[in-house]
Amino acid sequence: MKEFTYTITDPEGIHARPAGELVKVAKEFSCKVTLTKDGKSGDCKKIFGIMGLAVKNGNEVVMSFDGEDEDAAYEKISAFMKENL
């Protein structure tokens, strides 16, 4: 299992458009990808799992990766987060 912590810098937080893009990237991998904020977790392969966390600008989130291609998922999704959120 791999994970990284990231502080959201997008002024609008994780809203529908970037959440949809995150789902597309997460679905490229077979491993489980989870977003956690304030002790609550959401499946990154489901848009409502992400949107339900109501992540705002300045919130700290933890991305977790668990499965056979977790290393590749970690690299691609961490880069996505830094570029888009």
C-alpha cells in the first residue's frame, strides 16, 4: 500500500470537473484508489465518492493506493493532483 498527503490549492476545491477527471485517471488502474479527508474516505473510481467528501481549498487529503499496479497509479495520480488541484 502506498499513500501521499496533499493540500488542495485549487480555489474551488475538488468540484465536478476535476473530480470527473480524477475518476478517469483512477479507472486506468486495477488497484484500489481512495481519497480520505477528515477521517472519511471515498472511492476515486466513483465521482460521488469524491464529491461526497466536499473537499475545499486548503483541505489536506490522503490518497491511498492498494493493489498490483499501485506504483504506477501513485505516480500518475500524484502528478495529476499537483497539476490540477
